[in-house]
Amino acid sequence: MFSFIHWNIDPEIFNFFGFPLRYYSLMFLLAFITSFAVLQKIYAKEGVDKNLLSSLVVYIAVGTLAGARLGHCLFYDWAYYRHHIAEIFLPFEILSGMRFRFTGYQGLASHGGAIGILLAAVLYSRKYTVNFFWLLDRLVIVCSIAGFYIRLGNLFNSEIIGTSTALPWAFVFERVDNIPRHPAQLYEAFCYLGIFLILFRLYKTRSAQKGYLFSLFLILVFSVRFILEFWKQDQVAFERTMLLDMGQILSIPFIIIGICLQIRLKRKHKS
């Protein structure tokens, strides 16, 4: 029989002269390493120049970080960052008396990261003359597994917590309060892991139209995000007065785009 899981992990693994290494940063690194390894196999299988992959990593890394950071600052915490513009771009908190405290980029939004990846893919495909949807069909496979790692990082940070519940597998995030809650981070992480397995399986077993995996990814990932938001605590105060929270509102356009692409592909296939 399960009992409540008391969670009190220190987000910092260690602190080296004021520069902390956090579990979240480690998970982010593992996300990129795993994604690179999977893409290496895909590029090797299809006989694509490995130098193109090295360039792609740079584009996607910059697009992900820039998009996720701007997404958080603009969508979730603009009330603060409009008065602290420099902190959007610098991994420091500016204190009084011209003092600084290293914080890393605490505050990254997945929807902003998705937009950043799309923009990076546009620039990359134009520069290297790569088919845009061919590229996206392969990128979404690794984006799914990356999402798995990122949500594990959120778990170690005791953030993006769930609503209260009496279910036996509830987590008590002691760094937040003593209320048993849904482990929303784990729900989402395991869903993303499942989506990764589905997409990778489809990639290996069928020759789909360009854009099929990308559109399926949009529908699956952002539908999961939309649904699981009902079991999450509001991340910012202004969401308490909203029928749908910011995560759900931002997910709707991605789901619609995915459905429209699927319809377009089916019509194209029939014709």
C-alpha cells in the first residue's frame, strides 16, 4: 500500500564559489546529450552529413534557451521583468549597491521554447537548404524526450506542483508546504516519454508524409499539456481569476495548427 511521498530534495547538487550546480541544469544537459545521440543515429541512418547535425545543435540550443527565457518573462512574469529588462538576458539577480547574485536562468517556459525551436528551424533550413518539415519531423522526436528530462528537473526544484489530493502516491513538497499534491511533473514527464516512444516507433516503421510526425507531436504534446493543467497549481497569481490558465491558452494554437496540418496531409494524400 502506498503512502504519501515526502519530497525535500535540495535543488542544488553543490555550490562552487557562488556558482551552484542544480539538478535542473543537469537535466537540461542530459536532455541535449540524449537528443544529440538520437539525432546522430537518425542522421547516420539516412546518410546525412554529420557536420549538418553539429550546426543544428547550435541553432536549436540558442533557439530553445532564448525562446524559453523570453516566453517566461513575457507570458508569465512581465510585471516584474518590464522593470528589470537586463535580468531577462543575464543569469544574475541585480541587488542593491551594484551587487549581483548568480541565479542562472530561473524561469523558462516550454511554449516559448517551442516557438524558439521553430524559428531556429526556419533559419537553419534556409541556410543549409534542408526541407523544413523533414527537419521538424526529426526534431520533434528528440523534443519529446527532452521534455521528459525538463519535467524531472522541475520535480527536483519542487516547482510546477500539482493541486491537493488524498491519493496514496501524492507528493508532499516540504519546501513549499505540507499539503499532499499530485506529482504533476511526473505525470507530464511520463506522458512525454510515451510520446517519444510513439514518434520514434512511427519514424522507424512507416514512411510518413513530411510534416506528419510534427503535426502529431503538436496534437499529442499540447493536448497532454492542456489536460494536465487541471491538476496543476496556478504558477502565477493572475491565473487565479482565469477560466483557463496561461499554459492552456498557449497550448490551444499549437493543437489547432497540428490538427490543420493533419487535415491538409490527409487531403493531399487522397488527391
